[in-house]
Amino acid sequence: MSASASPRREHPRILLLLAPALVALGLLFGGGLLLGLARSFGYMPLLGLTEPNLDAYRALFADGDFLASFALTFYIAFVSTAVSAVLAIGAALILRRSFAGKRAMLFLFQLNITIPHLVGAIGILYLFSQSGAFARLARELGMIAQPADFPALIYDPAAVGIILQYVWKEIPFIGIVVLASLQAIGEDYEAAARSLGAGRWQRFRHVLLPLMAPGVIAASVIVFAFTFGAYEIPALLGQHHPAALPVLAYRLYTDVDLAARPQAMAMAMAITLLCALLIAGYLYVARRWLRWS
Amino acid sequence: MSGGGLRPGQRLWLALLLAWLLLPLLPLLVWSFAKGWHYPQLLPATWSLDAWRYVLAPESQVLQSFGSSILCSASVAVLATLAGVPAGRALGMFEFRGKRLFELLVIAPTIVPGLAVALGLHVIFIRLGLANSLPGVIIVHLIPTLPYMALVMAGVFANYDASYEEQARSLGAGTWAVWRHVVLPAVYPGIIVGALFAFIVSWSQYVMTLLIGGGKVVSVPLLLFNFASAGRNDIAGAISILYIVPGVLIILLSARHLRGVGAMRTYSNP
């Protein structure tokens, strides 16, 4: 393997390998974030605005909408991620066993990994709206007299419809990651624990859970980030006010009042920063927990 | 432990879970064949093919949308592959200065919301004439797909035996011949699966297309959102069913490759 034996000679070649992705991601991702950051400070040299200021951020935090939206967005992302992770672990523990029809079950289990979120959101809308399938079923069973009697699960303050959509979509996503790590572990540790007299709960708590944890943590970080920053699901299923942060940012950006644009940029930066901070905090807690157990 | 089938409780749990995962697709399918399915009817009083006729009519906007979405996502998959395979090789096989920084650049787009990046890019795309155009949308879709492709290929190259390359080189093969006859044959299952899932990631994008396409690029999800929020449930149902077909086919096609490739596909489309 001369590749790793003589790293110096390989350097120009590695740069060549990296160049396309480096240029594309550097310009698009790095450039996009930097331009957004500059505009959030009101810095637009092409318009002659060369004095950076904090006006947009001040306006943002002075407005109660931002905090209400942040609280809602955090609540949606947290509950969706936690519920999906717990149910996904349960599903993976069952699906790792061998049973008749396992291949078909696995196919059905992972089917919606490729189904776009928007399709799931529309399906949830037709199931849970006040004139949807479940409301009709409730009326058939004599539980409600009219649509308004059915609990509001769409456009509602508790964002039930949004959370149901994310849970629907993310159980297989986290589940497949957990299943892969369970299969990689094999059964030796468990057999050893059983031979030492560990019960079912002890085997789960002290053997399986720590071994699954890295996969669960990685997958739930991706899910949390996605549910925190997603637009189309809260745009379709969410109440108008307060709206999820990405919906609010898009509304500000497309506002007829162009003065709102720096505020939209400030909100985009705030979404990015908050998402990064929450994930860093979560990883810190999760790693401490892992080391402690 | 894993032999011997399932207990009744586990069987029930699994049945309920799978029913829940399939449930949201059911009203979409029924709506696509319904005519005026009003509350409180449990099933449509009249069945009809009108929605499907509308969706499949050659002059309707729906087929055009599918055309531009396929063109967009296929181009994105090809571009993400061209840039992602070499990047994955560098990440998976070599140590180099700045590797941690490069990893950060590749992982960050999977965490940072696409909307935030697209808002920053919008003005410069307008200036470059890329806004409101299909090429602009294709370029911006690289932000979620290229990192995915690079991470998948990093995993593939990390488990790849480089000694064959040495043998080929010692027999006088040049760089191109090594790629053509050694590297690509060894990693092509990973490339195929990665590219298929890059296609699906692009195929599912909504807000980046809305913002950069500016309403001029009407991809399938944009059209679907419009029909759904306008209350055309029958047409939204039919478009939804067509819209999920590529993903279902990809799950079926890639099942063969996946056992070897592990859980990498799950990076796509969380």
C-alpha cells in the first residue's frame, strides 16, 4: 500500500480527489452561509451598505413571535425524535429475530424511507383532519355528531399532525440503523450475559442498549436536525401562528416589505446556530451517559 | 435468542407498527379513484378514473412536472457521483492534513437546514442568472446530495482492498486503467446504490426548489403541494401514488446490493 506508506508523494493526488467536492460544497454551502451571515448584519456592499449592524437581530428578539416559534419548533423536533427513537428500538429488537415472512416484513418496514415527507404529510392530513378518515369512522361509531366534535389534530397548537408525520417517517430510518448495529454485534455478548444469570431487562439495559447507543445517537441527531429545519410539513399541517421557525423565515423572506429580508437572514442564521447548539448539547449529554454506563 | 419465531405480543406489536407505516398511503390511493368523497361517507359513493385521466393527459402540467423532476434528479445524481466518488476515496483510504476540516464540510450540510443555506444563496443566484431555472435548482440540490454520496463512498472505500491496485500498477497500468479495470469494478455496487439514493434525496426536495426555482421550475412536490392545499384531494392522491413509484422500485432493486453495503442508504432522506 504505497498510498499510506508515502503520504507526501500522494498529496497532490489527494487534492485532485478532493477538488470537485471541495469547490462545490465550499462555494454552495460555505458561500451560502457566509452570504446569509453578511446580509443578516445588513452588510451589502453592492447596495452601498458597508456598515454592519445588529438591527435585524434586535428586531428579531424584540418580537415575541420568534421565541414562541422557537419553543414550538424545539417541542416538535424533540418529541418527534424521542418517540421515533423509542419505537424504532422496539421495532429493531423484534425485527432482528428470525421468523416466517421476515423478508416481506423488512421490505414493508423500510418502504417509506424513500417516500417523500410531503406524501406522508398529505396522507396524515386525509387521515386526521376533522373531516378525514378517522373523523368519519368516529361518526360511524356514534362518537361524534359533526366534524367540529373531532379533536383538532391538524393546524393545532400541539402540532399533533406534524409529530405523527415525523414519527411515521422516522421510525424506519432510525430502525434500520439500529437493526444494522444489532446485526453487527451478533449474539455473543447476550449469550455471555445470560450464562451469568442476567434477566431480560438486565440484558437489554446493560448489554444491548450501550451497544446500540452510537447508532441511535447518530440517527437521532440527523432526525432532530431535519425536523428542526424542515419547511413543507409544518407549512402544510401546522397552525398559522405561531408557525415553525423555517416557515416563519420563509414568510419573512417572501414578505412584500423588502426591509424584512435582513430579518429573514437573521432568522436563518439563528435556526442554524440553535440547531448546532442543541445538537452539541445533546451529544455532550449522550457521551457522558455512555461513559457513565 | 433470535431463532424460534416471535411471541404473540411481539407479533401483534409488529403488525400494528407495519399497519401504521402503511396507513397514510391508503387514503391517497382511495382518493385517486374517488369522485366527490364527502364527509361522512366512509367510502366514496362514486368511483371514477377522472383524477388519473387528468394526471396522465399528455397536455396536463403533471407529466411535464415529472419530466423536469426526472431530468433534475438524474442530473443531480450524476453530478453528485462525479464529485462524491473521488471525495469518498480520499476520506475512506487516506490520511491527509485538514481531513477533519473536510469531514466537517461534508457532514455539516446534513445538519444545517437547507432553507438557511438556500436563503443565503438566492441573491447571488439571481445575479448569476441561475435563479428561476432548472440548472440553478440542480446546482442547489447538490448541497444535500453530494455529502451523502461522499459519506457512502467513504464507507465503501474504507472496506476496499487496495492491494489489487498495486498489482495493476506494478504490471504497468496507468491511473486511468487502474480506475477503469480495478477501482470501478470493485466499488460499483456502492456507486449504484449511492447514486440511486442521491436521486431520491433530490426527488424529495421541496423548499430549495421553491426558493431557487422561484415558481418557474415546477417539480412534482411543488405541484403536489399546490393540489393538496387547494383541496383537490383526488388529483393529489393520484400524483402521490405516481410520485412514490421510483422510491419503491429503488428499494426493490437495491435490496440485492444492500446486504453487503449495510445501512448506508439510511443516510438519505431522513
